[in-house]
Amino acid sequence: MCAPTDQFAAGVLRAIGRPDLLESEDFGTRDARVTNSKRLHGLIAGWAAEQTLEAALGALDREGR
């Protein structure tokens, strides 16, 4: 999953229950997310693994609006 804009990243991070990361040095900007993309993908994958497909898509859809 790619979160190229701050707005998109904010929705993804809220959806996975980690809005705190929006203020972090590692994930607060596009460049930081690119630098730390493996860690970001791991966080998203860990969250997704604990969700049903329906729940994951629902959370992403709700936060993407």
C-alpha cells in the first residue's frame, strides 16, 4: 500500500488505529514514509492480519472519505 500524500497517509494511519504516527519523525511526512516504508508496510500488514477482509476494507473506506 502506498500513502503518497499526507491526506492519504492520515486516512490509512487512522484506519489502522495509529493516528499518533502522523506526528512522528518516521512517518509524519512523505519523505519520512518513503524512508521507513518497510516499517510502515509491516505496521499495516500486522494490522490487516488481525482483521477480516470486510473489517479492513470498511476501516480504510471510512477513513478515506
